[in-house]
Amino acid sequence: MPETGRTLDLTVAGHRLAIPCDVIGQGPEALILPALSTISSRREAGALARDLGRDHRCLIPDWPGFGARPRERVPLEPATFHAFLDALLAAAPGPYALGIAAGHAAGYLVAAARRHPGAFARLVLVAPTWRGPLPTAMPQRAHWFPRIRRAVEAPVVGEALYRINISPPVIGRMMRAHVFADRDRVTPELVRDKHAITRQRHGRFGTAAFVTGGLDPVASREAFLGLFGEGLPPVQVLRPVGAPRRSGAEMDALAASGLVTAVTIPGALSPHEEEPAAVASAIRAG
């Protein structure tokens, strides 16, 4: 199966960016957007792309400010990520038989599909989320979140706070708690790989923005549901059985809206990484 690298030279929010992408497989085009999180990169979608690559040519980009590479300093806000997808679709227009988004990428993909009619024949949202970790865990403490973000972004002190909160033991606990359903799959090797992602230059800025809700594409469940409906291609939601209670409730609300087709799959918040064969099978069956 062909596997190559590609770099997209894009202008986003006034910045010239070289965005690395993996290209895997052959056949109709598929765009796979990895999650937006402290430990996410395009590599997390590699196994899924290799499975789907039997039928599709999969393009997997890193998000600006994220990935297993030195990070660009760009404005880390929703407008930047909407602009990034606009630039990506101009540089690599497809059309795409599949648009696949994991976690927090879901809202951005759906919004892009609405802005670019005909770009995607079908959308697949894998464990879709719209709130960052702190707004999800502590929705009544919103006044704290900008302060936390500023503290992590601050010179010297911010880097120290960041290192404490992304140590290998912390990453391991987080992954066992809600990222993977099978705790035994969170091996020391996997934790080391994830820790290496966090140690990239300027890594703390993307983390601070994501964790505090600064990259949430919408501000409420109602606004999230409002992204769906008329004008979109068919949307399939893959709802992992092991999703945390609050995130799972948002997925269930979307499934109950009647605006999407929902399928239950194994895994927790990163099923595309933990259970790529099950995710690929559900996509094919959809």
C-alpha cells in the first residue's frame, strides 16, 4: 500500500505555514483530521488510514500548533482553525468521498463541509466532542479558564506548570482514565511516544488553548447541534461505549437529534487509535 509524505504550504491567519501530511492508500480521496489534544498528532490516525487505504487515498494533516513536531506560533482560536481548513481545501480540494474527524475536530469538519458544498460526499465523526477538558469537567468554573491559560502561556513559570502537568505518569493516568478503554493498551512505550509529542517546541500553547476551552468551535450543545441538518452530506457518528459520562452525553444528544446516523463502537475518547479496525469496519458499513 502506498505511503508517502506531503507538505502543504498554506497561508493561515496571516502566517505562512508548512503543514506536514501523511498520504496512505489509493482510491477515492479521504480526509482524516486527528483530534485536537495535548497528545494528538496525525500519527494517531495511521492505523485507521492503513485499513481504509485498501479502498481510499487518505490525507492526514497535522493541525497548526499541534503534532509531533515543533509548533508554529499562530493565533490559537477557532477562527484560525476554520481558516486552516479553508486553506487546506483550496490546496487539496478533493473532492473527498470521506471526511473523517476525531474528537474536537468534528465541529470544524462539519462547519467546513457547510462552507464548501460538494467537497465531501460523506462525513464520519469519531467520538465527537465540542468542549475542552476543563469546561467539560468544571462547567461552572469558566471564570478560571482564561487565567489558567495565561498562566501556562507565561514565560518560565508557564513552562514549569506545563512540564508538571504533562509528565509521563500524568499522561499515563489520563490515557487510562478516559482516552483508551483497555488500560492494558496504555503501555510504557505508548506513554513515551505521547510524552514526546508534548515536548515539542511551543507545545504548551496548544495545550493551554485546548484544555481551557479556547479551541471550542461552539459555546453550547444547542450551537453544536445547530451545525448539523440541511445542507450537509450524510453524517455518521461513531459513539464509543467507553466514552466518559459527560462527553458521552453530548454524543448521545447528537445521536438523538435525528440529524445524524449513530453507530456504537468499542473504545473511549480515542477509538480511531485504540480500535482502528472496528472504526474502519463501521465506516465501511455506513
